[in-house]
Amino acid sequence: MTTLRERLRDGVAAGVGLTFPTPQLVELCAHVGFHWALLDREHGVWSDESLEIACIAADAAGLSVMVRPQSNRPEAILAALDRGAAGVQVPHVSTAAQAEAAVHAAKYAPLGERGLGTSVRAAGYGVDLDVAAYVARANRETLVCVQIEDHEGLANAAEIAAIPGVDIVFVGPMDLSQAFGHPGDLARPEFRSAVERAIEVAHAAGKTTGTAGGSAWLRYAVSLGVRYVYTSLGAVLGVGARDFIAGVTP
């Protein structure tokens, strides 16, 4: 299995966002070729239990999963990582302090303050567990993605990207376009200029960048060097369904 971290090191990682809990769908996303999936607890209906079942399905199918927690609260981040996710995509990070808080919640000591539960799935339920090796591996491999989604985040993008332990700086286009007063309009020159500046400073800090949306937006983002990209299941299903319907009906 190629991990998401490895995929991002070598090129673009194409993912899909899932808002409802269906392990079979997670498995299907692996079979059709997605590199990773986002299990979305901010906008979706995932419970702790369904999240863990989905992580089991993903591991079996060789699919990396990230979790977007409901917030930047330590307990929300811990719940995602203890289930066995590759990392977290933390919404609404507007300051360096908030980015640092996300890292501290995701990493064990001495890098952070993540609660150490040795009986959880991420730790193999504690069976024959070498605690020191597990902690070192988790700190080395857990991905931390922070979302910039407002004007404050844009203004602080360089400081956010400079935080040690932040792996991915993600530009959230929907909330950000709303902050610019034109929800969903991703073509406005002032909006694109702001996005490009955020991506540029993140790259200057040596960080991977990410965003989400339709194929046209993502092609633009990839042209800027963005590697962590995903679209919604509805967008993929809509294109495929309409193509099928048009092909079989007069």
C-alpha cells in the first residue's frame, strides 16, 4: 500500500470527500482508483463507530483516509486519530496559534499533547505493543492538514505554514469565496490572487498545499503546484450518471 504521505512526496494525490458512513463505499472508492478519501465530520454524519469501521475497510482495500474533525478541539482530533486515520484536516485555522494547537493535539509528547491510549485501534488494540516504537511512528507518519478559509487566515498564511508539524496548508475555496462576498465564484481575479499568494508562501515554507472542488478548479490548482486535492462524491457521481443517461436514452 502506498501511503498518502508517500503519494504526496511523489506527485498529486487525488481523493474523494465522503459525508455519510458507508464502509462499502470507502472500499469502492479504493477499487475505482482514488488515492485517498476524506471522511468529513464537519459537514457529514460520521460517528466514532462508523469512522472506525470505515478505517478498517480502507486499510483492507489499501486506501489512505484523512478525517476532517468537527473543529480544532483536541478531543475531536484525538477521536479521529485513535480510529486509525492517516491524519486530520482541521477546519477554520486562521492563526499560527491555532495551527500549533492542531499539531499539539495530533502528536504525542515530546512533539505534542495527544492523549496516549494503548488499547485503541491505531495502537493495534495494545496487542504486543512496543509503546515507544508506536509513539515514534505515529509522530513521524501522522499528517496534519490545516485549512485556511477566511481573510485572517490569508493574512497569516506565512506564519501558519511556518509551524513545525504542519504538513499541508489547505485553501478552502467555498468558505474563502464566501469571505470575499461571492460564494462559489472561484474565477474572480482578486480571489485567485489571494489563493495564489497563500499557496506561494506555503511552498516557500516547504509545505505541501491542498484544495478541493471540481475538475476545472483542481486543474488550476495543480498548475500552481498543489498536490493534495479531492472532489465530492456527488460531483463524481453526477458526471458519471449524466454521461450514462445521455448514452442510453434518446
